[in-house]
Amino acid sequence: ELSNLQRQVIHATGDVGTAKVESAAARVRALDPGMDVVTHRVRLGVENADLLADYDLVIDGTDNFATRYLINDTCVRLGLPEVWGSVLRFDAQVAVFWGRPPRGVPAVQLRDLFPEPPAPDQVPSCDRAGVLGALCGQVGSLMATEAVKLITGVGAPLLGRILLIDALRGKWTEVPLTGHRPEPVDDPLIEDHRGADANRHPGLGAVSEGEDLGAVTPTELADMLATQAVTVVDVREPAEHRLAAIADAISVPFDAVLAGQTDDIPPDRPVVVYCQFGVRSRRAGLALLQAGWRDVRHLTGGLDAWISQIDPSLPRY
């Protein structure tokens, strides 16, 4: 989109309307035709996170908490180093995480810095709060430098250190970070892409043996709504529901579902749960199963996928 260009300099005005992955790949190939560029035009989710296993290093330049925690947890499980950066308004943070490093290297990961993702209304998005484009360039260059250091084995990476950048005051500060697990661990953080400790990944509830939460695609849900009685439950926050929602969906916030405040959800017909990207909905659906609902599924890709595939008239936010 045009609004991306002041901070995402890999794209140009002529690329507006093009998928970012294709635009970025074209730019890299134009800079170096000999570069081997592999693209994955997918939204990273629990079901496909193992595509990271094909690589030696992950650079996290994403802009939402669900994906950031998924990347972290997947990197820990796979033993991959992760270069991490974050920018909001005039402030930034840069670090290197390695949750399961080689022996002798201290283990540090995102959850040592921020154990849990914030509630949806606690931190404003870049779209709402704004971001200084030039600061994104600084952070991107720093992250690239950390990647080069890790790949070549030179220098001291920002592992166990958080670099804080205050662009307005022109001040850089370094804060030490100690991991909670000084030795590599062997337990997987995501088991079979289904069950995991809910405190480790916000989108994965603990699955008891014998329980399974089905999933539906946007197209499948549209067919269900046209042919049968189905209850669609929006587990996002009420403010999110007011901005954009699937027609006739009832709003039961995620925290209310986990607290058992589910009187508005009929137990005698199929239920499809959705959120923005399919992260909260999965855990909420599991909670309904555990509470006695028998036919519960969640919408893969969430409202974002619904807008892309079924109803583009709904606003994105």
C-alpha cells in the first residue's frame, strides 16, 4: 500500500497493489541477479511454521504480536537464532534471541523479555500510533549487521543484550537480558502443531488426549452459512468487532470464553469461532470443547482471510 512506502524502501510506487513478497524478491534480484531468492506467499501460522526449518537464521520483521510469538516459539523448538527488531513512533529495540543454542552459549528468547503478549488494547499498532520511516532504516541496517555477524561468526552478537534507540533524543542504550533456561532444552514448544503449553504460545491451548478442534476455511464457512444453521462467534475484543465482523456473528470476547461466560453460544448446533488471524480462536475453540460443546471449529486465517477470500468490502485494520 502507498502508506508503506515511507518506511519500507524495498518497495516503490509502481509496486503498490503487488504482494510484498513478490515486490521484495524482484528488488533483491534486481540488485543481484545471482541471488537465490526463495519466496513463500503464505501467512505464517501454526500449520506451516515448520517452513522455517529449511533455514539457518530467521530475521523477524513482522508487525503483530501473534506472529512474533509464533516465530519465537518455532525458533526455540527448531534451535534457530532469531534477529529481532521492533519500532513504534520514535523508539526502537533490537536484539538477538537463541532459545536453544549450542552448548556453552546462553539461551535467551523473546519470552525472557516479554513473557506474555500484551492485550489487544494495551499497545497501539503502527497504523494508529505512527512510526518514523528513517528509524525503520536504522533498525533494518542493525538487524542486517547482526545477521551477517551470526552467519560469519565474527564479532559479538546482541545475544543477552537489548539495544534501545530513542530517535528523538539521539540516544542509544543497552540493557542486559538473562535467559531463564541457561542450558539447551529438549522439550518441543509446539507438539505436532496442535498442543502446547498455553503460557508459551498465546494461540495454542493445552489439548487433552482425545480432544481435537476442527478447522474451516473461509470458503467452507461461507458454504456452511448458506446451507445450515451455524453459530459464528467472534472472540476478538468488542472494539474490534465494531470495526469489522462477519455478518450475524455474535461477539463473545476471548477472555469471556476462557472464563466460561458463554451463555450466548447455543450448545445444540455447530459453532465456528474466529478472531483476526486464527490465533485466539483456536484456544477459545478448545475451551468450548473442554466446557462441553460438541461441534466446534475455528476459522483458519481468521477475519483477515475472510476479507481476502470472501468479503473484501469489510475494512482491514
